[in-house]
Amino acid sequence: MYNDVIGALGGRLEQVFSIGGDDALNSGPKAIVNRFKPVVTFLGPFTLKKGEKQKHTIEMPNYNGRVRVMVVAGDGSAYGHTDKSVMVRRPVMLLGTLPRVIGVNETMTVPATVFATEKGIGQVKVSISCSGNMSVEGPQTVTLDFDNEGDKQAFFTVTTGPTPGAGKVVLTAESKKGKVNYDTDIEVRSVSRPVMAVTAGTIPAGGQWNGTVEVPGMDGTNDVTLEISTVPPVNLSSRLEYLIGYPHGCIEQITSKGFPQLYLKNFTALTQQQQRITSDAVKEVISRQRSYQTAEGGFSYWPGGTSTHAWGTIYATHFQLEAELQGYLVPEGMKTAALNNLRLVARNFKTDGLDKSNRNSEIVTQAYRLYVLALSGNAETGAMNRLREHADLASTARFYLAAAYAQAGRTDTAKELLDGYKPVSDYKYGQYDYTFGSVVRDRAVQLIATLLVGDDLKAAEISATISDELASKRWMSTQTTAYALMAMSRLYENYLAEGVSLDYTYGSVKGKVASEKIINTVEIGTGLSGSTESTIVNNGKSGAFLRWIAFGIPPAGEETAYENRIKVDVYYTDLKGNRIEVSNLEQGTNFKAVVTVENPSLSAYNNIVITQIFPSGWEILSTRFASEGSADNYPDGVNYQDIRDDRVYSYIDRFNSRQRIRITLNLAAVYQGRFHLPPVYAEAMYDNDIRANTAGGTAEVTRDR
């Protein structure tokens, strides 16, 4: 009963009241800066004798306003508490007003408000300073005169440089009553998407490699990693980077982020810090899955949903079982409820009456369900035998079913199902597929099944094709990437590596790699610039594969409109619906952004995401909290919407032929300055060929009248 009571609202309240964006409570990657530091101090415990008084001095941070002081006392058998509200203020107080983020190569006006809480303050000198990735244009000091109590403002102009990262703005007000500071951390963002450059090669035993490592981004934005392996490369660093940095949060995607991290130790040697990061990431996925679980025990596609998503339920449960096998603690209630859901659906599954359009998808889903149940130690043999009787099983269903039989100890039956099937898929994925499938994903499933039956020769053949795909620059979906890495880790689990021993130089950076692991990664550095001459000397007894992998951020503002198979358009209106130009807005203007996305084709598409990133000087006015307590008051056709500080993701699970969807958002021009207006992107999350975007521009916010 506990979850039915506590979870009665299905996560809706959490979505309404979470801070910093809809998904902030489901903490993913940590923010670059923490703008709002809480005023929290804990003292004690202290022993206070009968009749005794004690005095404590608390050093307050830069804070203006009221704080609550609380005291809790106890003697082991009884407890008491009291609290009092205390005003914190100085004769001169200072407040700066900055946007939540600022973009590279942008200009913002920073107002510094000075409050005089006493008469006769006189002159107050207000000055500003910034971190190295910002500069102040014009005067850096302004003098204000105060004869009486009140407040006045000084204005400064700050311009950011081309390098994203953490920035800092410090305001100082100095008077005869003393000096007060106001400092703010601010993220200097780039709305450009990171790009990757790979420099690859091979080194024979005792040989040497010399070459130039190219970086793809602006100076100071590039991260470089060296990847050395004794087997054909799988592009481990870049593929993991893609998964971990993926911003969207359906049940499939958050699970895909965690799946490969269960097996990283099979690939590469991890430092203590990497082990901790990996462990925390897996635990985070397990924790986040709670908000997706439905009353039936399955998992919804989006957090707080009430309908069970078939594939997502199996995939999430599969992750939990694998995590448990790796020693992670999985809540027993969550796992048991999910397995009960799978067991009930598996027993009641019938192919008779299935819609022809998604029949293959349903059968593949059932086969996967049976494999996960077998993995849990509770194989549904009857359901497995019934599914096996179907002569028209797609190869993917055969692979999953073979894995289920092998997991249940029936390797003879598993071999019969696998016999004669090559590492290709005969299942054509189309608009009615709900398994997030691809040919590479299916090869990974086949590899897992082949390894379970002990066919090492066939496994080597299949793994070669998967390795080629991973090592390439070709795009892979989150599902395909996670499955490919998971399957390759199974192959390497008992692989006896030759070991590597080498010396490397990257410009002035020098180091050694000595390891018995199959794949070894070395983080060369962050914030790097320019092409760099590099050398690797192989001191080992076997050849090695090398990959210099560089991630960087290209310059913003050079985007052009593009469309392929879908259309996207954006325009802006005033509150009455009249179109307006946003290249120059008065501060304080409230207006609307209207995005229309259209599917002009004769085919339906699945899993479309609309990404709207807004200029730093604008703020999103979300009113969903006022919609009768419901967090799912989404536009027609939109299944889920994630509103964050500076952007909105709108998700369309099913985009039908000739369908047009309109998304309207309320905005306000809040901060003065000159900002970049990013494009609006529309793209399929599991098909890289379905995408469109508008052009970028410039948005200026001027002083209000």
C-alpha cells in the first residue's frame, strides 16, 4: 500500500515544483555552476548544563534578508526545539542582477543596485570585475551619492569571450561604512553542438607513431583523449561521451546511459575517481527509474506516466538484473514488481489477433521479455515453447529466444534457433516498430546469444562487424550504442589481453601507459587549442591500435536552415497574437514563441524531439504549475515537455503522416544586452536522417522606457 499512497500522484508534484528545470530532481550531469547557494550553517552538538548559557558567533555569507535560526535540544529521552526569524542587513547593501546563463561572444548589461539603510551614507563607489573569459566595456567604477535612505543603480557592460565554461562577476560597493561584495557564478554557454575529430593509427611491437592531432573546436574548448587497444577499436571514449551527454530522458535513454557503465571494467582500467563516477552513474539510473514505474509494476516512457511502455519495461528490468549481478543494490520492491509485470504479460501473450503492421515488433518484444525472465532465474518455459513454434520468427526474435533458452540451461535448443543465421537482420524497421531497433543492435543481440552457447568462432565473426560500426564515425542511437558496447564487453569478459606498454607525447604533455587491460584511455587535457604534434612509442610485445579523440565546440552564429523529411518553423507574436520582430525588444516585453513542426511525408515517424534554446536575455514563463495542479498540460500532439532554465524540449512519440503540431511558449525579455538567437531543432531520436532546423540570428534587449 505504501507506494500507492505516497506515489499516488505519479511524480506530478515533483515535476511541478522542481527547481532549475523539470528534470532537476532527477539529477543527471551536474551543473557547471551553482548560482543559488543556500545559507545553511550547522553548529554542534554542544552540552549545556542546567542553568548555563552559551553564546555562539556565526559568520554570515553575503546575504541580505531574513534567516531562520533553529535550536534542537535533547537529553536522550525527550526533545525540544525553537526557532526565530532574524534580519540580516548592513548599512550599505549591494545586489547584482544577471541572467541565469550567458552565451559566448555576447554582451549583457549588469545593473548593480545599492541600498542605503541609514541616513548620511554619502558617496558609494561601485566597481565590477570579471573572470578571464569576460571583459568589462566602458567604466569599471561608478560613484553614487546617498543623503537619505533608499536605493540607486549603477550599470556596467560585460562582454563574454569565445570560450564556454564557468564565469564569475564580482561587484563591490565601498563607502565610509565599509566595503561589501556581491559575487555571482554564471555559466558561459555555447549553443553549438560539440563535434568530434579522430586521428587513428596502428603501431607494431617495438614501433613508433608520429603524427598531428587535429582538434575540431574553437580555441580553449577542446578535450583530447588517447585510446589504446590490443583489439580492433570500439571508439569507447566517444561512444560513452555521446550516451552520457545525451540530454533527453525517456526510460530507454536514461537506461542506455547506464548500461555500458556496468561493464567498463571489462574494457579498461579505471582510476578510483573513474570507478566512483561510474558507480554513481549506475546508482543514479536505478534511482531515476523509480519515477517511471507505474501501478502495474512496469515502466512508463516518460517520468510520471501512467501507461506502461512494453519495451522500456523490459529494458529497464534487464538493466536492474545486470546491475544486481555486478553488485549494485536494486530496490527489491521495484525489481519484483517489474518482474511480476513481465511474467503476467509473457504468460498472456498471443500472436493471434496481432495487428499485421506491428506483428514483428510485438513478437520481438515478447522474445526479449522471455530472455529477461530467464536471466532473472524464472524462465517462462511454456511461453518460450509456444513462441518457438512460430515458423516466421524474425531473426531478432530468434536471437532473444535462443538467449532465453541458453540462460535457462537449454543450449541445445538455443543452438537450433541460431543455426544458419548470419550476422545480419532480416527484420525491416519501419514506422510501426517500437523496439528502437537497428541492424547493429540486432547483431549485438546475436553476439550475446552466440556467446551464451559457446560458439566462439561465430562470435568472433559477429564482433568484427560490430567493432567496425563502433569504430566508425557513423551515428548510432542510444539503444544501438548501449547494446553494441554491452555485447562487446561480454566478448571481452574472459579475453586474455596481451597487455600494452608505451610512451606518448602530446605537445609538452608526456606520459606512459602500462596495463593488461584490452582498452586503455588517457585523458590528455581539457581546454586545448590548435593542431599538436604527437608521438607514441610501443614498448610492448604486440601491436596496438591507437585513437586520438578530440571533442570541441564550433563557433556559434553560423547556422543555416535545413530540413529533411520534416519541416519546422518559428515565429513570435505579442500577447494579442500579432507577429513581432525579436531582433530588438524593449526590456520587460512579454511575448510568445510559436513553433510549428510538420510531417509532409506519407509515412509516420516515432520519437521526435523539438529543441528550443532561447537567448540569454530572455526567460521562459512557465505557467504549468497553475494548471489545476497538473504537470502534463502539454500542447496537442506533444507527449512530454521538459522545461529547463534556458531551453525547452518537446517530445512527440508518434508523428503521423501530414500531421502538423504547434507549440506555443510564453517568454519575457528580461535582461539588457545583445544575445545570440539559436536555431530551433526538430529531429528523430532514433533516426539520424529525420531532422530539420531554422536559422539562427541576433536578439537585442534594450533599456525599458
